[in-house]
Amino acid sequence: MSSPSREAEDPGVESRSPQAANLRYPDDDLPEGSVVDGETLARDVEESFDFIIVGSGAAGAVAAHVLASAGHAVAIVEEGPWVKTREFGADVQSAFQRLIRDSAMQAVEGRSFLPLLQGRCVGGSTVVNSAIAWRTPEDVLDDWAEHFGLGDTLTMRDLEPHFTVLERDLNVRAVADDALGQNNGLFLEQAKNAGYEAGRMRRYDAGCRGSGRCLSGCPSAAKRGMSVTYVPMALAAGARIFTSCRVDQVLRARGRATGIVARSTSSDPWRATDRRVLLHARKGVLLAASTIQTPVILRRSGVRGAALGEHFQIHPGLALAGKFDRPVRMNFGATQGAESIHFRRTHRFKLETISLPPELVAARIPGAGQELTQRLADYGHLAVWAAQVRARAEGTVRPAWGGGARVRLTLTEADVVATRAACATIARMLFDAGAREVWPGIYGVPSILTSPDDVALIADGPLDPRAYSYIATHLFGAARMGPDARSSTVGLNFDVHGTEALYVIDSSVFPTNLGVNPQHSIMAIARLAATRIAEKAASEIAA
């Protein structure tokens, strides 16, 4: 029995042809001297800049571009390596080892353990996510203003011009017909039949070829991640980036951030490197290291506060698979190309498609050994649809031994009720779309459902979070924003309470989760923050 092919025969799927090898990508041609690779440092480094930005993902890259374009000397410090577009392959295991923190072995601890996926490379998680662009829902902004003291700090009027610029620069558009694929098309058809509000994903897309390889790095640079957009743009504007450099702490003197100390790292265990990188900041340090790493760096830097590391939230996600008689061919089409927010406010979940490669879809297939192999051979007839839950649970982020983080969170019963409803909705949609079998992957529910009547088994399923195969990729809080240092870590000007010139601009400042994919909100808020920081620096010079 032959194994499922990774590459589809459908036109448009990216391959590494000799012609492709001759293409130039945005991360090929960078200004001379703009990249300092920690893996190859021969000696310690000490330099000075106006601003130092920790992290090169959605928040850090955008802020670096804003500040460098305003004429400031900017250094970006990234813990991971710069993996270039022409280095991306189809092998998921290798991609996870190079692009994702702890080779995707990080987890949220609690009553259940949830895999926690974070990009650890230039571009951060934008390299391995599905490039989905959702503006911050206005009901979320209203909630932040009313219940968390943000008032007029983050309004849609403030964010609107930043969303507009981002959508122009990153070519935000709905998935095109020639990249939709059947997994996405089938979902949209069934959502329409069910009367659910649904549509094609709007994504950062400069010509998606439908390779379905967002999770291992876009092989054509059509996905507008930060490593092929705002990082090269910031370098072209005069910024520099220090890659493979892990920030140990922010330096502070007389109540003000003055720089950072980092250590070079290596992905090769046989070529250990431990060079000291000392960067001085004349005007400020911006933390954009993620909801997990930012509070850890703050605590290592001596910052204290009752709210630091508290109020951590997620969108736990999970997926169901359906087996069809007709071909679906997930390996062609946008990795995530269709969605529904029909239940976002009423039931607190969002529905999405997701095309998984064989290595990952195997986790959704029941059985083992020969039984698993036989089912995997039907890969071309599988559809995978997913849900993200707007969980109410709050957890904590704390430093761990070896410089890492210990993340704790236990989903509430209400979160599991929402999960059950989401899973039952997906199962019903799959059956109505013509699935012969649905594989729920829920402990206590049969591993193979063969009739729409079986959906009731999911709807009445267990309320123990351990029964569900969650994953955590959307992360919020742990250094949230607010006017009161007793209940928040970051003030209304993005500055850390009690420390001048130390700013936090990533999703750790979000008072709550969103119920939609967060990258667009992260970038818009970071761009707003960087613009205000640049204006403040200009006013101080004028004064």
C-alpha cells in the first residue's frame, strides 16, 4: 500500500524546481552588515542604539520598521535563527525543530496538558501560522475600555489607520479561487447550507500557490510573514538585527531601562557558543518577546508587581477529521482558507478549516499499527475542520529553570461546555457535507462515528478537559495594560509601571483574549505603540 503523497498533482503547488532556485526572495538580499548572527560570533559584542526591540515577530518587526523609518538607530534582538525562504522544506519534523520553540514540546500545565506552539526564529510565529488577518472586534475594545480602565487608549479610531497601512503593506485579501482547495470550499458550502455566517479567510497573501505548507514555512514567500516583510523593510531603513541571541535581562539604572544583556546561542550542539551581547539603549527598550517570554524577561530584570505573570489567557484549539468517499485533497489549497464567527459571541467559539500534512493529521486518525496505516492511506479523502474557543480560564506564567517558562492554566467547565458545542457543530457539518465517518478524538466518545445520530455522543460528552486534544497557539495577557500598578503591569503609554523607557508592545498587554485570530491586532497595537513612542522621542528632542 503506497503512502500518501505530500505534493499534490494540482497545478500551483510549489516545488523546488531549477527555475525556483533562481528566484530572489525578500530575505535573500539584505543590507551589508545589517545581520549579526550569534551562532558565528567570535567575540563579545557591545554597541549602542536609540531603541532596542526584543523579538522579531508580529509586534517587534512592525515596531522596528516604524522607529527605523523615523530615523532612529534600532537594534532587533531575536533568540532564534533566521531561516530563509529557500531553506524551507516539506519535512514537518525538521521545520518544527528549526522554527518552533522546544521543537513543539512546550506545554501548558494544568488539569490537562496543552501543547504550546510558538515560533522561535526571525519572524516568530508569523513564519509558521496561517497568516490570518482579523481586526480587533469592537466589542472587545469596548470591554477593555469599560472594565479594564483603558478608556480612550485603544479605540478603533486610534487603530483604524494602522490596520489600513498593514493591510496595504501586507496585501491583505480573501483567499483567491485558485488557492481555495476543496477542504476550504467544502466547509463554505456546508456552512451556507446550515445558515451559518461564514466566509473565506482574509490573509497576508501576495499570491498563494496553495501548497498547504504554512505550518512549515511558506516555500514561495507569498505568505507575508515578518521575515520577508517588516524585518527586511526595517533593515533597509537602517535597523540591525542580532539573531540567535537570547536576552537574559533588561538593564535598568535609576528607574530607567538602559539596555539589554543577551547571550549568543547555537542550534548545533557540537558548536556551542556563549558570547555576551551588551546593547545600550539611549531612548528605550521595547519588549515584543511574546506573552510567555516577555513576563519572564521582566521578572529576570527585577521588575515586580502583583499582576506580572498573572491573567494569562489562550484560545484552546482542536480539530475533527471526516472521511469522505470523494477526494478532498487537503494537500492543495490555503492551509486555513475558510472560517465562521457565527458562534463567537453566543457560544464563544470560532470555526475554521485547517489542512494538515500526513505527519500531523495522523494524530486525528484512530487506531494504531496496520489499522492506522490503512486509514492514513485515505489521506486524500480526509477533511479537517477546527475550532478555537474563547476560553474564560486564566493562568500564570513564571520563570523556569534554564531560562525557560512554566505556564499553568486549567480550562473552566464553561470552556469545556463551549468545546463540546464546537465539536458537535463540526461533526454535524462533516456528516451533512457527506462524510462517511467522523473521527472526534475525544476520550469517552467512540473514536469512529458513522451516523449523524452519533453527534449526540459528542454533545453529551465528558466535561473533563483531559478528554479533549487541545493545542494552544493564541496567547494573551500575563503583563496586561491598565492605569493601576496593583492590577496591571503596563501603563496606558505602553511603559512598564515604575520603569521609564521600558515598553511592552506584544499581546501580553491584552487584558483579555479576542475570540478571533490575534496577529492583526498585535501588529496594529504594536504599530500604534511605536508611533506614540517615536512621537514622544521627537517631542523630547524638541524640548
